[in-house]
Amino acid sequence: MKIVIYPHPSLRHPAKPLAAIDKQVHLDAGRMFELMYEHKGLGLAANQVFLPYRIVVLNPSGDPQQRDKEEVLLNPVILERKGTIEGEEGCLSFPGLFQKIRRAKTVRVQAYNLHGELIEKSLSDLEARLWQHEVDHLDGILFIDKMGTIARLASRNALKEFEQDFQRAQEKGEIPATAELERILKERSMALEQNGSPPSTIPPI
């Protein structure tokens, strides 16, 4: 498992709901936390690690020592949004790119934890922003889609560079062709729908 970089097709592939929590889900969550901390992130969503189901890991502190702040969110949803606030955002799938993004200031959310318990709560500020960013990921929506005109123009060269790097990696055979990646995504989504739980084999990224 590793973090995929824009424009990997997994980032635009909506994740499917999870119907069962098994050992593989626990293993995936553990590895996602490792990758998140390794890359100095606060959150990580399924699509960013080429997984087909709706899982997010979060730690608003970003500190691996503060395990009490960790959350695993399964099938998370945002029930209500209130107010708006602008703040700087980055994304582990866009290393080094940061821009101001407008989000709801407070949100009411719910998700299942690894014990299958339904959690519902209201959040504001950084935690609200994290939830919105990560739930967007699960729907195939990226923070670049939320940028205003000036931020979009300022990011244009960086995005072009990500696209060129990705294409070069494909030409060298370091990353499979886009059509092959999309085939794998489709297969994994179908397997998830049939079995209710994720397959235990991770395909190449």
C-alpha cells in the first residue's frame, strides 16, 4: 500500500459502502495510519491508497504519539453543514500544493467505527474541514475542485507538473497504464459489492 499521486484514476473513483468489518479492514486502517504519519498528514481516505471502500483515518493533531486522537471512519457521511470559512488546505496526493479553500464552518457527521458502532457528532473548524476534505475524497471530489479562480490559476503549473510526472512514470512502466488501473478499480469494486468486505489482495499501484 502506498499513497497515490494526482492524476491517478483512483482519486476520481467513488468508493463503495462497506457492509462488513473483518480483519482486512483493521489491517488496512493500521497501514493507512502508518502512511499518514510517514507523510506528515492529518487524514487519509481510501481512494488515496487505491482501496475501493469507504474508509478514512484521521488524527487532527498529526502526532503519532497522540493515539487517543485517532479515528477510523467507516461509511462516513455529512448530515448537515452550517456557515462558511476559508482556510488553507493541502493533500497528501498533491505533495507541496497548498491553497485557500472555502468550506462549511460546522458540520454534523456520522460514521461507524471499527467496532461497528455508529458515531454521530457536531464538529467545527479544523475537524470540520478534515471531515469535509476526506468525505469528498470518497466521492471522487478533490480539493482542487473547490478552489476559487485565483487559487486555480496559481495552481495551474503545479498540476501540470503532477500530470507530466505521472505520464513519465507510466511510460517508464513504474505505474500501470490508466486503462489497466481503471480495470483493477472496477474489479475491486465489483468484488466488494459481491462479498460485502474488501478483498485481501492489494493490486499494484
